[in-house]
Amino acid sequence: MMVTGVKLTLLLLVTTTLISFFVGTVLAVMRVSSVKALRILGTLYVEICRNIPGLFWLLFFYFVFPELLPSEWGKALNTYEHYPVVAGILGLTVDNSSYVSDILRSGKLAIPDSQKEAAITLGLKPVQQWLYVMLPQMYRAVLPPLGTRMIHNFKNTSLCMAITATELTWATQQIESLTFRGIEATTIATVFYIIVSALMVAVVLGLEKYLKIDMTSITKSKA
Amino acid sequence: MIKFINVYKKFKEECIPLNNVDLSIAKGQVVVVCGPSGAGKSTLLRVIPRLEAIDRGEIIIDGLSVTNSRANLAKVRSEIGMVFQQFNLFPHKTAIQNIMLAPMKVRGLTRKQANKKAMALLERVGLVHKAGNYPSQLSGGEQQRIAIARSLAMEPGIMLFDEPTSALDPELIQEVLDVMISLAREGGMTMIVVSHEIGFAKKVADRVLFMDNGVILEDGSPHEVLISPKHQRARDFMSNVLHVRDDLREENATFLN
């Protein structure tokens, strides 16, 4: 049961980290776009998603979302064996991606407009400007807070026990109710969370070192 | 050929960097633009690839209007190189990666072709040995030379230089000017240079413009504009700023020699 829990927790960690990284990036680009409609849409998403507790999003996707769909689809979801996991991924992603986008947006603000101007005059198209010039610098600029956010998201996977996703925290509760070995199970789970979080910290520190660039050449600009 | 037709640009009330500018620059001409701070020199350059939009008038480059057509703008932008006061190298890329990026992504060169081209350009600006360095590991003069090489990699017909030496320590200015002088002497490329480097203007400019308050006050040969300008405003400027600096530099040069 613990092994299943660990596996699912790791699955939730990997999927939500990757998806929210991607969605957060798209949202951040939308929010600094020159197109007003995109800016409004992005901001609306972030403000709604970020200002509702993550647990509520999990409950929403598990209980409410299937009811909003046409009844056959909703029934299909409710009877789908792994729907708790899907709902967990959706809920965590919605919550986490809004934070990621805001962190990235702050990264964009740290990069002078002149970088974009250089990219424009080299003939790079807008998508290329983002991919090769802006985003690589934005990720570097916000690596520490981004890492912290991803660790936070990892710990939030434990909330998925509330929607019967059989992840690690759910497993410890099950063990407690079946065998009364709750303290042992919880201790093991705690150690696991600490180890994975520490590994994530190590990865972030490693990336920081590997990607370290000296931004002074562009930030010391005088008018 | 670059043509400004009655171009008007306003930032705020009473700040009009381009006040109905008419200007025509022939292919291959080397033009130096000077004038006091806030005269509109930089804006004159920046509206060409439309880093700033203009409020009225029209700008036509090689027969294509860039004022209203996005398609024309994209085409024209890839034919224009721009060198900035602050160099604006991409800090997360090495010198050679900075040069290779646009030829690969915009012109579709393979990595090998782009690398070969970049090495040739590094040779030309005398920085082959710095190919693998990041911008933060280069001096200002080296960064600016890399920035020039990066622009040249796109083989632009037009090069715009926005105060390319103003942010440099005095002893690093000449190495950048040397690259620009050799470019100008090679010929064939239209160059517009916003600069107060009178030595450069005297040596290679075909034409010098003097701007003040969004208007081109003087327009003529280097001798006409620098030595005997018609307007009092220009005369004051030349004697106060340029000649003094120029003389100082020459004095220093003789002193050092």
C-alpha cells in the first residue's frame, strides 16, 4: 500500500510539475502580451485560480466538474477507476500554474526591453523572440522562487487524499485505520517527503549553478 | 534607399522627437547624425525598424512602406542591422552563439554553416579567441564588436548605429570605431550612425545631419555641417561639444605619441 502510494505521489509530482510549468509559461506570456484580450484572459485565470484554496480545486474537479459535463460524460468520469488521479492532476495544476505564471512574469519584468529590441532587429519572429531570447533568461532569473513553488506543489499532492487518490498520505491513513500502525506509516511518509523535497532542492541548486549567468552586462545600463 | 515623408512622432506634450521630418538616404550612403541630447537622433533610428511607431507620415525602405504593412515590416527588419549603445548581447549565450542565432533561425542556415560564418565575422572584428566567452566576460569594446558581428551575420543592407561608443570607456572607443570605419570604407552598405565621434564623421561620412528639437537643422557634407554650419544653434553645439572633445583627443594623441 505504501509502495502504491509512493508511486502515485511521484506520478502526481512529475505530471503536475511539467504541466504547470508549461501552462504557467503560456499564461505568463499571455499576461505580458501586447494583445489586450490575452492579457485580460491570463490575468483573470491567474487571479481566480490563485485566490481559491488548492483543496477546493481538487474537490471541484472531483465532485463538481463531472456534473457540469453532459450526463453521459460525467457518468463515464465518475465510474472511471483512475478519475481521482485525473482530478488530482487537474486541481493541482490549476493551482500551481497560476503561481508559476506570476513568478515567471516577475522574471520578464527583470529583463530590459532592449533585449527584445535586439531580437527584433535581428529579424526573429515573436515566437522565436520568446523561445530563444526572453524565456531562457526569464527561467534563469526566477529559478530559486520557481523551485520553491514546485516543492510547495509537491507537498500539496498530499491533499489528493481528500479525493481518494491512493497517494502516500492516503495510504498512511488507510494503514492507520486497518492496522493501527499509523505512527510508523506516517513517519515513513514524512521521511519520504523530506527526502524528495531535499532532492528537488538539490536539483534547483544544481541548475542554478549550471545555468548561472552574469546579468550585469545588461542590467547596468544607463539611460 | 530610406525615405522619411513628413514623419511626426510625439512622446508627451512638448516632447516631439520627430517634427515633420523629410529625409532621403541613398543606398550605400554613410550618414552621421549629431545633435544635443533629446534632439530626436535615437528616435530617428528607432522608427526605421519600428522599435517605435510613428504618429503621422510614412517611412519607405527599398520601396516598401513599413508604416502600415506588417508583411513589409518583417521583410525589412531582416535587412536592417542595429547596434545599440548598451550592446544588448544575449547574456545567456556565448559570443559565437549570439552571432549564430539569427542566421540559423531566420535564414535557415545549418549549425555548421552558421558556425563558419560566425568564425569569419569574429576574425573580422578581431575576436576569434573570445568565441566561447559569455558577454559578462568581455569588455565593453569587445561586447560592442561582437554586437556588430551579430548584426553583420544577417548581411543587412542597412546598418543603424545608436551611439555605439557612448557607453564605452575612452580607451575602448577606438577599437569599435576601427571596425565601423572599415565597414564604411568597404562600401555598399547604408550606414546611419548617431554619434559625436567627429573623427569618424570626418574620415568616412558622406553626409552629416544635425538635429535639434525633432528637426533636421543641418544636412550636408561633413565639412559643411561640422566646420561651417548655417544655424547658430549648430555652431554653438559644434564649438561647445564637438571641437573641444575632438581637440582634446588629438592633443592626447600627440601627447601619447
